[in-house]
Amino acid sequence: MTEQSKIRCGVVGTGYLGQHHARIYAALESCELVGIVEADDARAEEICGKYNCQRFDTAAALAAACDAVSVVVPTDKHCEVAVPLLEGGCHLLIEKPLCTSLDEAEQILAAAKSQGCIVQVGHIEHYNPVMGYLENAVTQPQFITADRLAPFNPRGTEVGVVLDLMIHDIGVILALVRSPVKQVDAVGVNVLSNSEDIANARITFENGCVANINTSRVSQKKVREIRVFQPQNYLSINFQEQSGHFLRKEGAELVREEIPIEKDEPLKLELESFVQVVRSAGKPKVGAELGKSALELAIQVTELIHAK
């Protein structure tokens, strides 16, 4: 691909989140929104009219017209949608989690490898402007706490809260700690759905770091916060507000510094990065392997919860 040519993009599933993928692709100068696959006739007409794109009947037909596609369908449909797209030679951004099982993850990875296609997984917090600061500032994490709370929404309840929400923090923590997992403990309860709606996981890593993750989708308020404690300092970050502060010990004093963060829309940054990776045949920040590692740990947490 030349620097001048536009990446032909598509979206499968234009519901609550997929509509924003379509909006951003349509706005980016580096790509062209070619079309969508959408089961709902009224929704398809609305999106195609708004962004001047075409509706395709199948993922395979969309693949034939596109270079890159976002898969934004319910998690339990990811594998059946992704594999035909990969077989059609499309690079994919698959919304998190990658899929619902390690067997499905292997199918996706095998199809991508066979066709030489890129798979990026939509762990959006990795593209949040605060993550760039965290990646540089976290050098020797000893203890991490993460809280992710959300009001109840039936959307996403095809999986439990661990695969729905906690997996965001699992992915972030794996990227920050960079050490094998030694032990996992977890508890969770069902409240308003048929799977766990509140969960807590305590993850101990080989390097001694401990992470404690609290997640709920039956909260009255939205919270997206992480705190990282390391020798002589700690960081407190708000993913939602894209703000935070850094505290370090100077003599007997604690000195607080507000973190300078240039705010931006994480999904836009994520899709810009995906399109650039496709153009340059590079490696995504969150590739299928990291997506699979986060999924594997999330499944382990889920199984511990269900075993109790």
C-alpha cells in the first residue's frame, strides 16, 4: 500500500459501539468507510445514509471489498464472524474480549496466520492517553489496585462481568507488570443476570507484584481507576477523566504532581493506530497474543468464581 492510498474499511455490527467505529472510519482521512454488515434493516439504512457507505449481506462479501474490518458483534459471535473475514484476506480489529474460549482464540489465530492477516484486539484502555504515561512511569510495580464499576446494562450480559469489564484491567495490568502469573484467587456473585455481575480477583505475579481488581456492573456510578504502588512513589490514574497524579517521597515529605495528559478520544486513537498498522504491515500494540493472554486469565478468574 502506498502512503497516498486510502485503507478500505468496514464494520460488522453497528450497534451501540459499532456505530462509533463507522463514524470514526468515515471521518479519518487515511481510510474510506466502504460498508457494513448489520442485521437490523432500520439501523443499516440509518448508518449507510449517515456515512454514505454500502450494506453487505455477509462478512465474506464485506471482506472482498475491504482491506480492514472492525468486528463489533456480541462476544459469543466473534469467532464465527472473524474467521470468514480472515479467510477473505482482511485485517481485523476485534472488540474485546477476543472471543469466549481459548479454542476459539486458536481458530482466530490460525486463520490469521494462514492468511498473513493482522488481528488487533480492542482493549481500548491501551490507547487511552493516560496509558502512555503509565507505561513510562511504572518501572517496579509492587501492588496495583483497579476499580471498574458501571451501572447495569443488558448489553454485554452474554458474558459475565469478568469478560465484559474486568478484562480491560487484566490487559492493562499484564502490560504493566510484564511477569508470569503465579497465583489467582477470585470471588463473584450474580445479581441481575445469569452470570457474575460483581467480581474481585487477586493476582500474584512471579516477580512479587500483587494486583487486586474490583469490578461491578450493578453500580450507581461509573468508575475507571487504577493505582500503582512502587518503591518511593505511587500513581493514581482515572481512565474515565483522563487525569491523575503522581506522589513521590522526598525526604520526609510526600510531593504530589498532577500528570500532564493531553485528552483525546481513545477509540479514535485506537482506530488511527489500527489503520496505520495495516498500512505499514506493522504490529499492533494489542495483538492477538496479548488478547489471548488476557482472555486466558479472565477465563481462569471466571472458572474460579463458578467453582465456588
